[in-house]
Amino acid sequence: MTPVDIREELSGTTYPGRGMIAGLTADGTHAVCAYFIMGRSENSRNRIFVKDGAGIRTEAFDPSKVRDPSLIIYSPVRVWEDCTIISNGDQTDTIYDGLKNGYSFQASLKSRTFEPDAPNYTPRISCMMRIKDSGKLKYRMSIIKSADGDPSGVIRSTFVYEKPLKGEGRYLHTYIGDGNPLPSFEGEPVRVKIDDRSLDDFTDSIWTSLNEDNKVSLFTRFTDLKTGTVDSRIVNKNER
């Protein structure tokens, strides 16, 4: 399977839900990651990303309109030592605390399951990127979902990418398309091209490809593999 153009992949559906991308720039000098959220309800759309230390958190754009903060307010990105953690829920904290206490990425997630938002039972998607002292990138992605929409069963899948190829990444998202209920993602994270030469180009490629009505916020980051220097962007549809 050849890598697909991320712009075409993103624009091919009106509602992929929440999505994350991890990989390497074409010249192999920078680790790449991205996380975006979309929303169909007023509660889901009433959010922005804000910087929080080395990571980010979600906030209500208009606090007076918040109906249920339990599944929409969380820290999508946190950093523990040489690991960048990305997720679509408060399992970011579960992974962070697990690593801090000596557990692996996969072991940390054993206590978690899919979101309790019947009838969608939204999958919990997570990623951990690690850059070792040698400047080598390795990352893992995980999806925890119901058994084809049946909440009595749980499917756990972890994908390990030990030697990422230059100019390529993996894209994992919560839904394979719009619907009622929303159908969960299936299969291995999508192999995508990362051919933008700059972080701004990469950010623009993703943001402009997402459905205009449903996109809410986007976070992107390039990390220099030699120096560890990070450069990040946040784009919010709702601006204060």
C-alpha cells in the first residue's frame, strides 16, 4: 500500500471526528505530529486549544454554553521526559501517570475503555512519540473501541513504528465517516505522505482540508531530532 496524500484523505469525509498524525519530514530531520478536533453539536464546537506548559489543553470558548464538560475538556498533548503523548481524552493523563510510575504506553491504557457516549461509543485513540538520545524517532498508536458498536465487547489495538520512513506518517482518527451512530475507525492507521517543507505549510494543509462546518481546533508540532527544539502551532476556528 502506497502512502496517500493527507489533504485528499482529510477532505474525503465531512466528519472523521478527532484525528492524530505522527511521522517524519521528507528530509528526516524533524519528527512531526498533529492533533485536531471536530464537532457536530454546539457543545463540541464550543472549544479552543490553549497552550499548557509543553502541551495543550482544551477550554470552552464560551463557558456559559457548556452542557457536559466530561468528554470535551481535557489535555490532548502532554510531555513526559522524551515522550510526547497525544490522545482524544483524559487518557492522556493516564498514559502520563503510567510512564511516570514505570509502566509502558500499552500497560498504562489497560485501565481504560471506549468513551461512554452511547450510541457512538467513541474510540479512545492515543499516540506516544519518543525521540532517543541518538536522535531516532519511534512512535506507537493505540485505539480502544467497542466490538463493532456492541458495548459488551472491547477491541484493543496497538501499532508500533520503530523505524519511520522519511516523508511519511500514520493517521489515526475516531470515525470512518459521518453517520448516526457514528461508525468507528477500522484497520491500521492510514499511511500518509508528509511532504510539506515547513510547519506552517503542514499546518495549512491540514486545516484547509478539514470540513469547514465541522472543524474546531488544530495543533501541530515539528521537533528537531538533533537538538530537541520544538516548534508548535495552534489554530482555532473560534478566536478570542
